[in-house]
Amino acid sequence: MEFISSPYELSRSPVAFEVGYTDLAARIARLQTPHGVIETPAFVPVVHPVHQTISPKFLKSLGFDAIITNAYIALEHYGDTARKKGIHEIVDFDGVVMTDSGGYQVLEYGSIDIEAEVIAQFERDIGSDICVPLDKPTGYGLDYYTAKNYVEQTLTNAKDTLRVMLEENPNDEEPRHNKKETQMYKQIWAGPIQGAEHLDLVRYSASELDKIGFTLMALGSPVEVMEAYEFLILAQMIASVKSVVPTKPIHLFGAGHPLTIPLAVALGCDLFDSASYILYAKDNRYMHSNGTARLDDLVYLPCHCPICTKYSAKELLEKDKETRTTEIAKHNLYILQSEVNSVKQAIVDGRLWEYVIQKSRAHPKLMDAVEMLKTSELLRQGTPLFKQKAIFLFDPIDQFRPEAVHFRQMVSKFRSRIRHKGVSTLILYPEHGLHPFYSTQDFKQLAKKFPDAQLCTYNRFLGIIPAEISDIFPAAHNLTAKLMTYQTNDYPSFVESFKEFLTNNKFDEVIIIADQFIKNMITNDGSVLGKINAKVIDYEKNVISAI
């Protein structure tokens, strides 16, 4: 894979984040760390530093280049042994190791008996590649003022951690001339963003951590939001972070469900971790591409991973608890890695929008979250203006995909200069399956019969398409579903762009070859044509000879 030559320079750190492909707010990128490169988007499995049901070596064999473990537990259990050996030897993993500071334990138990500087120094001593300062998770459902207090505590801890980062380390062989940059180069510190459903607190938290100089942002407290299936709130949280730090890599804590991965990536998350693969397995929950199922509800295993080809559902259910848990956990890891790879391929193909919409239909709450994609400027900024493959247009939500919005904006600047004897005429014709419009026989006949008219075709997703630009992406690069099960009212963007086109170009007369869609529009909204002299001809007739 080739990456762009100029990587993003993140804040004041020499850590590089090189972007190769983008689509929506997603990107395939390479994040450099002391123990190698992580290609993002990436799922980072949670590994217990003491009790490991699934070995880190097995995780590496599946293609997981990074894991995350708990520094607080490692400190409590190993202490100086961990300082001496380093976290990579402790967990027996030669790839990238990220350490959480104990925030999850704070969420579970309310507090832990340790100071931010102590855990920060420990993460530094054990050689973590990516470190997280001790945070105070807001969880979900806290009142605003309590949540604000937790955000402030987290920011205080982050500043205390920064002081540790700048201190001389007696184990360093060479003195630091630029302490901050040298230490940040050796380790990446992730700024823990809190605030949960209080979106102004999320933005405030992200802004303050950005000012401190964190090179990676980590959005906390999504687990309870996802457990409540509040995917819209999750989407709003991610969008709030991206509005503040649009280019920095974003880690999403606790995102380990196959359904959340495409949405999170599309909104701009680069890394996400979870212990879901083992936690679900302990509860006999079997992951599949569209969610999870309880093993005792399955007659067949809808997967061809090595686990599912070795057992039937009945055989797996009959295994002893330990074996069953281990095997389901391995299967769940295959599913998570497969989901990440599917998302990556969708980004490369320029089909992430289609993929996210497809996945969102697996749960009504996900469709609620997808609604916010309609108005996200961030998605439009990250979507290429031109793609190698045609886009697919199915139902009304697709009128809001970035490519369609961009095309309508471009047409809004179009000005027709065609006039005949001081009169300007517009002829509108339904879009053909053949693109571009000017290559069709119907266009050639119309152009011959009306050489001085402005010829346009129309598409309910893209709006009005002047013949002169009908070869521009995506006007000539789309496949539109022809089944007309929706009314014109379902396509407000078309009505708006149609009115705008007529207003901007001041046509004296309009001839509309009308399919059922545009006939409905004229019937439902008599003002759409205003006072323009209009002639409407049924598309079902021999239209060109009838004009």
C-alpha cells in the first residue's frame, strides 16, 4: 500500500501518522510506535496482565499487531519485576503494547488507591508503547455537574502526568536536550477524553488535552452507552471529538461489538479496544457479522473460521466450560478481525457509505445513529471528490451521502448561457441507465430538435444534471435503484436543488419530460415551478415527437 508523501505532523510531537486512503471521516493510516507500526483502523484486544485465556502469541498470529493491558493491575501484581522486565516480556508480546492506567477500575469500584504521577511513572518505566494517564471515567447517566467534576479531575491528572514525562529518568543513558519531544518519541501518550453524553464537556475535554500536547486522543466512557444501545449518543460523542481535533488519531475505549466498528470508523475513530471477545465467550455469546447470538440458540454456526469448521453448534455447546470459553473467544477474535478488514476494504473501494448503511440495518438503534451522517461536514471533507468505482444509490438516505451533496453544490453554481432570440428554454429529461447523458440517442435527438435549449437530465438523488457536466463524478458514475417505492417528499434535497436551479438560471420556459417521480413533485408542490411557463409531458408517451 502506498501512503501519501507528507504525513500529518501531530501537535508538537515527532510521532507520525501517515494517511493512505480516506473515505467519509475514515482513513487507513500508519501510526508509528517504538515497537513498530500499527495500521489503522485497528482493533486492539484487551489482555489481562496476569490471567490470559487467549495467549498474546495467538493474537499476533491472527494479525493483531497491538494489544492493550492494564498498568494498574500489572503494578499491583508484579511491581518491580515489571519495571525490570518490561511490559512486553510480562505479557509475552513482541508487538505494540498499550497500557490503560486503571480508569476501568475507577469506573468499577469508584476509586483506586494510587496517584496519577505514580501510575504514569510506572507506565514509563515498563516501556509501554502507548500510555494512558489515570482518568476518572464519567460513565453514562451522571448528572452534568458530577460529570464536569470528573472531567476536571482527569485533566488535572493529565497535567500531573505531563510533569512526569518531562522529568529526567535515571535509567536513560543519555541526557535529554529536548525532554518533551524525546520522551513523546519514545512513548505515545493518549489524552483521555471524558464527558459521555454531555457533549460540551466532551469538546471541552478534547480541547484542553489538545492544548496540553497529547498526540493521540482516547475517547472514554462509551461502554455503558453501547450497552444501552444508544448508538446515536456514541456517534455524537465521536463527532464532538473530531470537531475539535480532526486530524489527530482517535482511540475509542471499549468498542468491541461488530456492529459498532463500521460506524465508529466512518466517523473517524482509528483505534478501538475491548475485552468483549472473552467476556462474551464466558457468557456463551457468539459473535457474527451482524451482532451476537447465544450459542444455545444456534443450530448452525454461520462462519468458516477454524473454530466453526471444527465443531457443530451442538458439539461446541457440549464442551466443558473452559474449552468452550476459549474456543468461542477465538472465534470472536476472527469475527472482529474480519470486520476490521471488511471496513478497510470498503475504504479502499470508496464504498464505506454503502457498507455502513448496510450494517446499520441490523439494528434500529444503529439507523438512528446513521441519521446524523446526513449533516456531518466532517464526512464530506474526508470523502474523495472522484472515485474509481460508481456509487450505489438505493433509498432516500443516499441523497445525503457526501458525493451527492457535493454534486448538488457544484450544480448550484451552474449558469446556463443558452438563449435563442432572447428566450431561454430548459428541457428536463429522466436519467437513463447509460451515462453520460450526452452520449445517449435521446439526447442527440433532443439536441438536434432544440439546438438552442438547455438540456438537463435529473436524478432523484443528485438533482438536476446539466448535459455539459453529465460526465463528471458521480453523475456518470452511479447505479440508481429504479424501484419507485418513495414519494417526492422523501427527497427534500431534490426539490430544494430543483427550485434553486430554476431561480439561478431564469428560464422563460421549461419543458419537463416527467416520470412518475417528478409528476408527484409538481402535483404535491404547485409552487415549485413558480410563474414559469411550463409544459409537462408524460415520459410514457413518445416524448420527443410529442414536444
